[in-house]
Amino acid sequence: MARILSSQGFLDFSAVPDTRFDSGSSVNLNIEVQEGRQYRMDKLEIVGPSEIADKLQPRWELETGAVFDASYVKTFLEKNSSLVPADFVQDTGVELFKDCNSSTVSVHIHLTQDPQHAALDRTKHVDCRASAENKKSN
């Protein structure tokens, strides 16, 4: 379910299961899904040698304003694996930055580790769920 919803731009969804046991031997499972906001692609930033970044950038096909598909990042990296350094790890080399106000996502691909850029990136992380809850309580 998470893969399907995140491929349709729903990155902040919540799913609440409701399990009910019948008098017999059956179980009913209902899952209430709240999709939340639908995110769209904002921009791609590739951090690393310019000769690699300049080749990768035009190959990115998820256009600005398109519904964000979280699975596209993995597909893109697999399709362009010959350009990505051998020691690149997606789990630590890719960051998604959600802008709660505009419902957009910026994708940062770090081909090399740059401590200054990493420090800047840390200031960009926002918990959109917590942000929405804070707005409700104010």
C-alpha cells in the first residue's frame, strides 16, 4: 500500500487498521486510509562532479509540477547506474525535501559526500504531519 500511495504523490498518508473477529472463525480487517496532501515534483539537485551531474540532470524525466512518484528515484538510478559511482548507496545518497506549504518535493542526489552541503540539507527537513498538527492547535 505504501509503495502505491507514494508513487501517486501521497507521502504523508496514514493507515489505521480495524480488526473485528466474528463469532465463527473469520476475521474482518478494514483499513481506513487518509491520503493527505498530494505532492508534486519541484526540482532535482545533483551534488557531485559536474561532468557526472551534467549528464544525469537532463536524463531526469519527472518534470517540475508532475505528481511526485517516489519509486521513480530508484528507477532513475538503476537506469543510469553506469554514470553513478560504484560506492553510491541510495539509502544515504538520496534525500527528499518536502515543502508542506506548496506540496512539492525536491530531490537531492549526493554522488559525493560534501559536509557543507549536508549541513545545509539538514536545515531543510520539515515534518509535514507535525507542521499540520501545530497549525490545527494554534
